Amino acid sequence: MSPLDLHIHTSHSHDGDVDPAVIVRQAARTGITHLAITDHNRVGGVGPALDASIGLDIEVIPGIEIDCSHDGVNIHLLGYHIDHRDDRYGRFWEDARIRKTKLNARRMETMQKLGFSIDPDLLLATAKDGVVSNVSLAESVLSHPDNRDNPALAPYRPGGKKSANPLIGFCWDYTVQGKPAYVDDGNPTLADALDLITATGGVPVLAHPGSSLAGKEHLVSSILAAGVLGVEAFCGYHDAEAARYWIGEAERLGAFITCGSDFHGSAKPAITLGGHGGDGYEERVLNGLREAAPASAR
């Protein structure tokens, strides 16, 4: 386990379920000294995490992970050392929440058309902030009794090839861009995400490129040219070979590297705090982030 984790989701993410204060205390107990709270499209978990860190030997870095698109491809942009108190983040999340809520019915109908039984009433009743997320859809499909013997779900059942992280495995196979249950929710552009992060003092980093740019690795050049400063070379989805590749790409293109587990809690049970494979690179990562950060954040 690494003492550094720059990609952590709390219960403030639509697919996270661990309270930010609990995460901070757990991280401190296990020897993590630096962590970043990077919830999806919102910053509500940062304040409670900072409060929980008082008196502990741990530094909490305010962050966010923004779902955006570049050249027609959905990517995730991490922002570090942002001013999480800036009102623009509240407006950004409300716009995203409204946009995603309007797609609830379409998400559920798409899943049903694929032959999976779900409970629409329960999904709507339990939707966090009113949004039926891809993870909640996956959970509904995998838990519905009418789907118990569906052979298409065998990989996500205990003992299946994707049973370590069944909910996320299902999402990757069915709900992400290019898959049969994908619904375009009109994400902002990379340029818009960059504007928000940099205008609030943040450092932009491309998240888990090995998954988001799979088959489209060439796009990293234009992504960095647009103003992204770092690449998440180590994460819960990159094996050692992928990490080496993305380190090489970062070096070739003049970017720094970061490491983050992409911890979510029960949605990704096989991913633990500090579990990203970047052990030994912590000093290089922290130095790169410090050099890229505005002087006020160093």
C-alpha cells in the first residue's frame, strides 16, 4: 500500500458510499500521509474531509473529477488544489444533476430493452440526489430475482471473471460509451472543464487513461496540448505494463505523473485506499504536483 492516494471518492459521489470523515480516519490509521478527495462533478466531500484531518498526520488535497468529452470521446479530468469554496462548483454540480436526472427514464428503458429486469420505482426512490446512476442500474440488474439465471450475468456472479468488482464490471460492459446501454448525458467539453479547474486555482490531470483512452491512446497528445498538465499513470485499472506505457507518454509529452486508487467503497470492493501500484513513485508524484500548482497551493 502506498502512503499517497490522489484519487478517492466519498459518499458525495453518485457511485461512492463511504463518508469522507471515515475515509480520512481510515487512511490515517493505515499510514496514508497524503490523499485527494476527487468526487464526481462536485466538491461537497472536501470540507468534511479537511475537518476530519485536523490533528491527524495526513494532508487532504481538495479535488474533483469532472466527466467531460474531447474529440467525441468521454474522459475524466481530475483537478487538484482547487478552491472548493468557489460558488462555481455548486452551480456546476446543479447543472450536472439536472441534466442527469432528465435521463433517468431513458437509462431504465434502455436496460429493460436489453432483456434485464429492474425495479424502476425502487431505483427512483433510492436515487442519490435524484439521479439514477449507472452503478445503481447495475446493482438493480444484478440483484433482481428475475435475472438470477441470466447467463449474460454469469461473469459478475461469485466466481465469475469480473466478480472482484461486479458493479463496475457490468458498467464497463454495458453502460459506458460504445456499449449497448450507453446513454449520452451531454457532458461538458474538456475546454469547459479546464476553464473551471484552472480558474479556481487547480491543476488538471487526465484520469485513468488506460481505460478512458483504450484504443484511442493517440488523443493524449491533443489532451495535454489543450492544457492538461498531468497523467494518472498508476491507478486501480492499470497493470504494471500500462503504468510503464503512461509514464513514457507523460515523459514524451512533458507532463508529470500521478497515482490514485479510484477508491469508491462497495462499488469497487477490490480497490483499496493506497492501492494503485505506484509504490516508490510518491516523491516524484508530489514534486510534480507541487511544481505544477499555483504558488499559493504549494
